[in-house]
Amino acid sequence: MATFADLMSLLLVLFVLLLTFAEMDVIKYKQIAGSVKAAFGFSKQDELAGVVELDGSILGKALKQPTPDTPRVVSNIPPVKTPEVEIKEGDSKAEKAEALEETLETVLDKMGMADEIGVERKDGDVIVRFPNEIAFPSGSSGMTPEFAAILNRLVPVINQTEGQVIVSGHTDNIPVSSNSPYISNWDLSAARATSVLHYMIDQNGTDPIRMVVQGRGDSRPIADNSTAEGRAQNRRVEITIEMIDDTGDNGGPAKFSPTGNTPSGGETPGTASESTAPDIPPVERRRSFSIPGNQ
């Protein structure tokens, strides 16, 4: 016959096992906690400061000094009226890029996100850089609601321009965990970039002909991967808008064409080139990329 002490010992073992099996979703916890703090006006310092992305999962370890790895919830993003990009006919590529950069920075300033999201002009193109702590939960290709809200305010500005729009995903050099649905950082970065592409097309009406998706993995670092701060900067999504230079005449660069065909020299449709080349049916464009993970 079991004694009372034996029964208590068995119950203790049971509770220890239950605690061992339990897992805590840090991202969901922080989202709920952030909503509660915003509702009640709490300004207490976050106790989970310094949670870092390691091996494709959240490591709930508080660092002594908070770093850019610190995840946070971007709440109460104010609505912003879409401003017009002031591009005039005959503007050069550099002038168009400058106008787009200024317009995007204006929208970010009104949202209070100018310090969080970077806008850079490089070789006449405009690059918008989103840190991963805002864009995606750790190890997932499902966009955060905050990132979606930010895209809803920025993409209508981008849609006013012409030229290719390249969405590229980047990671740090820490391999994904063994239980991740992704094969490698290449797979994860491509899935994240594709999620952004789908959202821009489906929710904001971006022309799919313009879109290009790239999964860069850890091959394009912008900071040192040997530090937590550097790895946080390398985990990012970038949207590059390639501006078109249409200031030249027939000998200059041609405008972006949805069909991808650019007349060269003085040739016009219906000349000898058309008679010698067989008609090629247009390629059917289908989106067949399958994204594992949260949607």
C-alpha cells in the first residue's frame, strides 16, 4: 500500500515532467505583453531585452547590455496619406532616385520609423532596408503585422515609379536549427523575400512584371557576423527600386518594357528582324513557389 509520501513524490515527478515538456513562444508573449503595456500605459523596461536569434530559434537569454537583437513590437503606426513622388518628364535616373528617396523618408518620418528603417541611394537606385526584428519572427517566413502595416504605407509610393523592384532576403551566418522547416539560410532568406513579394502584389497591386525575388542567405553581410550587433544588422530584407534613365534619345537606354523586348538601333517592329525570327508565344507566368512555415 502506497504511503502519502510516495504519492506526493509521484505528483512532484509528474509536475516536473510537465514543466520540462512545456515551451514558451517568446514572440507571441512579447506581442501580447506589448499590447497590454500600450493599453495600460506601462513604461517598465522589457525584461526580455537582448533575446537573440540563434540556430534558427529564439534563445530566451537576457544579455547584460541590450543590443540591436532586441525584438520589439511596433504598435500604433499612424496612418499616412500617400504623397506623390515628384518626378518630372525628362528627369535623369539620379534625379528620379533622389525624388523617391525623399518621398520614402517623408513617409517614414511621419510613421516615426526613420531610425528603424534605412533608405539608401546607390548608383541611381533606391534601397529600403528592413531589419529582421521588425519584419519576421525568428526562423519564420510569416511577416509580422507591423511589417505588413509598414509596407502598406511604403509600397504605394514605390508603385508610382517604373523599373524593376528587387526583393532580397538576408540572414546571418548562424545555420538554421535541425528541426527547422528550411534546409538552410538560403531557403529561409528566399522564403522571406517571396513572402514580401506576394504581399506587394496581392495586397498593394504592384505589377508582377516588375518583381524579382532573391534569397541571399549570409552571402551579402553588411556588418561583422562575429558580434551580436553585426548579426542583427545582417538579418534583414531589402527592397531595391531600379530607376530608369529615359533622358536619352534612340541611342540611349530604353525604358523598362513589360514584355522584356527592347528595340535596338533604328529597328522598328515589322522590319527584317521580324520576318527572320519565328514567332515565340509569350511565356506563361505562374507563381509556384511554396513557402513553408507560418503565413
